[in-house]
Amino acid sequence: MFKYYLYKFGQFCVTRLSLTTAYKIAVFVSDWHYRLSFRDRRSVRNNLKIIFSNHDALPNQTREVFRNFGRYLVDFFRMARKLNLEFIKKNVKIRNLEYLDRILKEGNGGILLTAHIGNWELGGVILTMLGYPIVGIALPHKERSVNNLFNSQREAKGMMIVQTYEAMRKCAEIIKSNKIIGLLADRDFSQNGEVMDFLGRKAFIPKGPAIFSRKTGCPILPVFLIREPDDSFLLSFEEPIYPAKDKDDVERLNLSPTMREYVAVIEKKIKEYPTQWLMFREFWVK
């Protein structure tokens, strides 16, 4: 319950402060998190070592990951009460939205694929508020009270949430109704991922997006909500990834070609915005 009350206190504070002040406090608290949490600091630093050839700047880059996580929490806890269409119009630039429109016109549903980069939670809610039928697949928290708090934030603006343990059963139905499911594809929580090359090292990669795409025939659409230097956002869609139609691949349910395509997109985005990759566990297979 401690975590629940801590989050509730954070939510209470950030919804009563200006956004600028809330960000400043988040940076202050994040700097203490960076100093005091040896385990998190080591994990982030070791992850960044794989991305950067120059290790001299690692302390500052590691600290910036912590600060971006603090800003992410501010945005998350303000979503339900403070996010509106006026904020989106002023602070969110959208690139390649026509890819999403095209998928919906095809009528076969789709998969929005993203990663723990920027603010994936806010991205899904923004699209929901813009009228797109987004259904988020969320890993449940161990504490029910924390889980309910997080889902209430996500659902406050109309976004539907499906827990991972019921995703297989519900997602095919959702896609058939020409809706879009949202999945994170950079970290495997199920222990059933596939080992693949990721930024030059071996890592477990989630198979879920490839499985849903192959079984339903719907495309995967990579999308990322990235924080700009002035704390505005860029919501950027990449080219859709359609499931392979090779007969042998379909019969053997070979997921690797599709997975390699979305891994390449995620790798590129992490290289572009490494300090916005909010990964606090060592990522690669040892």
C-alpha cells in the first residue's frame, strides 16, 4: 500500500501545480533517485554503455534518463484532469498520421507498436482524445490498488484497457471490429520472448505483436511520442509493417521476419533518443 499512497501523493501534487513547477520538482526528486538508487543507476548506465561509444558522458546521460522518467510521471498523473484538446493542439506535433488513417480505412484493425521511449502512455490517450479507437494492453501491477490507480488514469479520457492475461482472448475480437490495439515491444515480461540481436547484443524480444499480426492479418504500425527540448511532444508514425505472405512462413508461424522489422524501428528510435529510453533493468542477455 505504500506505493499506492506515494503515487496518490504525487498525483495530488502535480495536478495542483503549474506544469513548469511540476517538472522542476520532478527533476529535483529524480536527481535524488539517481543518487540513492544504486541498482537503478547501474542498470541504466549499463544499458547506455551498449548504445554510446563515448563513455565519458555516461553519468550525465544516466542522470537525464532519471529526469525524463520524472517528467514522464508528471505527464501521466496530470492526464486525467489536465489533458485536453487545447493542450494537444498547442503542444503536440503529429507526423504521418495518414498511416493510421489508411489502416483504419482498410477495415482490418491494426497494432500500434511502441516502446518504453518518451511517453507511450500519453501517446495512447492523445490518440483516443483525437477520436481513434485505441485499446491499450497493460501489464497489471502486483498491488490491486496501484493497478486500479494506473488504469483509472488511462481510462479517464475514454481509452479501453485490457490486461495482458486476457489479451489473447480479447484482441482478435477487438481487431475484427476494426479497432487498434497498443503494445510495447522492447521488453519481454512473459519469459516467452524470442532471443534476437538488439543494438548488437542478444535480448529477449516480445513476440506478441508478430503473433497478433500473423494470426489476424492486420498490420503493425510503429509510433512514438517523443519529448522535445521545450517539453512539447512529437507523435511520429513510421511505415506500417504488414505480415509476411510467404506460404511456408505462414504454415510454420515463422515470426522472425516481422519481428526483425519492428526491432529495427525500435533500435533506430533508441539511438535517436537514448536518454528517453526509460529502461531501469539491465536489458540484454548475459
